[in-house]
Amino acid sequence: MATQKLYAGVKLREVRTGLGLTQKAFAEKLGVSLPYLNQMENNNRPVSTGVVLALAQEFGFDVTELSVGDSERMVTDMREALADPVFADSTPPLADLRLTASNAPALARAFLELHRAYRQTHERLASLDEALGREDARVQASPWEEVRDFFHYCDNYIDAVDHAAEHFADMAQDAGIDLQEQAERILSKIPVMVKFTDADTLRHYDKAAGVLTISTRAPRATQQFQLLLQLALISQEQLIEATLDLARFKTGTARDIAKIGLANYFAGAAMMPYSRFLSAAHEVRHDLELLAERFGTSIEQVAHRLSTLQRPGAKGIPFFFVRVDQAGTITKRHSATRLQFARFGGACPLWNVHRAFETPGRFLRQLAETPDGARYFCLARDVSKSGGSFKAPVRRYAIGLGCEVKHADAVVYADDLIAGKQQVFEPIGISCRICERVDCHQRSVPPLERRLKADPNMRGLLPYEVEQ
């Protein structure tokens, strides 16, 4: 597989302007000519190895920040949007999309916002939900989608909140107490009394009475998580509000949802503090069960945390993480890899995460290859969440965690798969609408970027043929 060239003009300009250097001075420090630097900043040339080394040596720059993660996300999102039939006769080539994502990210985001508004309007009309007759029928992104995209483009890592959570965990460790006792000490000074009782509601905070109630029906890890979540909402309010101000959400509802999301982030980061968790992950070679036991968390919490280890200068393995329900709908998603998930609809049916429901309590492993030639190690497992009583519903999900094969030797689950001489990589895609594979036996809808040919006298795997 050919090495992917690194086009990072926008990031180079950000580094230079952040240092307060002119192009000429920056070029001299990097050991390149002024025209060459200009071409790199405008993405006419890829960033050379020499420039990468110079950035690290001259400025102590974490070169992993040159990653084209945001650009890759936007290219994937734009490709999915442009697969919409409304663009059938005007789909730009992939090279143009990459150029737009690299050189004009604000324009790319505006396009995605416009397409999302179009889709919402179309879906409201199609579902006949009387949206046009309602006073609140405004064409705008749903608050949930707006918050999802906020975390998506932050690389699912919120630096200030992560550091605050790690500081809280370190304080508890220095004092020789556990996180629950540390949280209760802080809350008692407000004052807030914490009560653990047999209640239907998982967590309830009565601000007027100064009482926080946590249900004992939930697993121990969930009880601790909910306690830390509420602690974040109370004791970290200024930090969370400042972060929300920077995000500039369009609606109060989106801001409220994001506030809960940031509190969730704090809770997870406190239970699995960055430096200690990163060190432990390397030590046990990313064994989810050992990490869950060591940090008193669930397997899903561990998998999610692994996908957030993107701190500048101390990054972990770039993982993707996804959670799907039994209908195949993606309920959580994040990727620090080139693999990006569809914004609308479900994931590829050939992916092992969908088979996890068939083998409860077991880890499923898969070597997979996407249409762009990238190869991944994929791990999947079902997770069940009991309601805590006989009549309470059980929620069932499957989680998927994975990384590019080049990192798989650091993951214990991949040992015998990667060591084998006869490695078989299963073909997977992002979603059928934008998948380029023409011979997929699980295709649900035709690829919208290809022409179809239907022959009434012949039937193969599909009732049509996708032209190459």
C-alpha cells in the first residue's frame, strides 16, 4: 500500500503565526526556501520529512499534531453528503474535496451544515409530521447532532476538562483515599449530602435541599460515574461554562446537552486519569478486562476512554470506537484513525460489531480492509445494561474498538491474528451509499456515485450491475 502523503498547510500556517514569524524567518528555521514553504502552506506540496524533523528539533513541536484527522473527517462527511441524489450530476472529484478540506475548512463545514439543513427539511416533509404547521418548524441542525459534531471535530479530547479531572484524581491519590471519598469531601464543603439508596432514578440532585441521591441498583462503576458526573456539574461549573462559550452552540438545548456531555467526559477522565491510564494501557497491552478491573470501570467505559487518548505530546494509539444498537443504529462514534463513520444511517453490515449480539460475553476479532486500502484490526463485544429490577428493561448494545494494523502488535487481542502468515482481510466499507465496492453480497442500496445496469435476463448477487 502506498504511503499517504502529508498535506498540512493549514496547520503549518497556524504554527508559524502562533510563533509570530514571517514566512521568510520560518523558512530559514526549517531549512527550506521561501517558495517551497509557500507551496507547502497552500497544500501544493506535501510536508517533507526534513520539515517534520525541523519542527520537532527547532520548536519542540509534537509532529503528530500535523495529522490530517480533521481533513479526513471532513472529506468523508462531504463524500457522504455529495452521494445524495440531489448532487447526482455535479459530484466533484475526490482530489477537490481533499483540497477544500485542507485549504478551506470553514467552507467545508458550511457546506455540511447546509446539507444537514436540507436533509432535515426533506425528512420532515417525507414523514408528514406537520412540521410546516408548527411554530417551532425551523430549519436547523438538531441539538443532538450539533453536540455530536462538536466532540467529533475536537477529536473527542477536551484538554482543559481532561486536565481538571486528572488533577482531581491525583489529589485523591495523594491523600490516600478513593474517588468516592474525595468527591464526598468536596461536595460536603458546598454543602451537598450524598445518599446511596434503592431508587428507580439513577441519579437525582435536589439543589434546594442540598441532597444528591444515587441509586444502588446500578453497578458500582455506574454509581461512581454518576457521582463524579454530578460533582463536575457542581464544582467544575465555571470551566464547563467557559468551554461551552467557546463552542458557540446555536441553541440553548444544544448547550444543555453539551454540558452533560462535558460532565460525562470529566467523570470518565477522573475514573481513568490520563497519564496513569495511558501507562496502564501500554503495560497490559490494551486488555479491556484488566483495565476495567484496575480502574473500577466497565468495559465500555475503558473502550471509550482509549479513543480519547489524544493529548498533544502524549498521544496513545489512535483507536476508533463505536457503539451500535440491535437495529444497527450508531449511538456513539469516534475515530482517531482514517476510518470515519457515516453521519446518517448505520455501519457496514460486514463489520464484526454487528455479529457481537450473536455471541454474548465474547470478544470477536476481525482483520478488515476499507475501499481506500487501509487495513484495521477490529474488536467487538456485546454489552448489556440491566435496569436493576425484574420489570426494568435491559438495554443491549455492541461496542467496536479498532486501530490500523500497524499498531496491532501493541494490542493483546491481535497476537495470533497478526502473527499468522495467511492473513485474510475482510472487505468492509463506511455505508452502502458511498461504498465503492461493486461486488458486495451484503449491499443494501446501490452506490450513488456509480452508474447501474439492469439486465432482465440475468441475475447475479444483486438485481443490478454496478459499472466500474
